Amino acid sequence: MTWQSVYYHYRKWCRTDFLKKSWINILEKNKSKFDPSSVDFDGSHTSAIRGGEEAEY
């Protein structure tokens, strides 16, 4: 598979909103398993249990 092929499909999926619709479908089917209290929607990172602020990437 070439990068052009990946790019072509990615652009096609973006134009048709395929990725967004797929994500919404996954969330709707797994609503009972979803726990938003353990998710960082703002882009921040959750501290590690062992290491906390000292933990590095």
C-alpha cells in the first residue's frame, strides 16, 4: 500500500463524513461501556499511578 492510496481513502472518508459517522456509531453501540469520568477531553494527560509528575514519555 502506498501513501497515495492511504491519502486518497482518508480524503474520501473526510469528504463523506465517514470517520465521524463511524465514531458516533461506535459510541452509540457501546454507550453502556463508556465512562466519561475517566477521559480527558481537553487534551491534557492523566498522571501515572506510579510516578505521577516524575513520569516522563
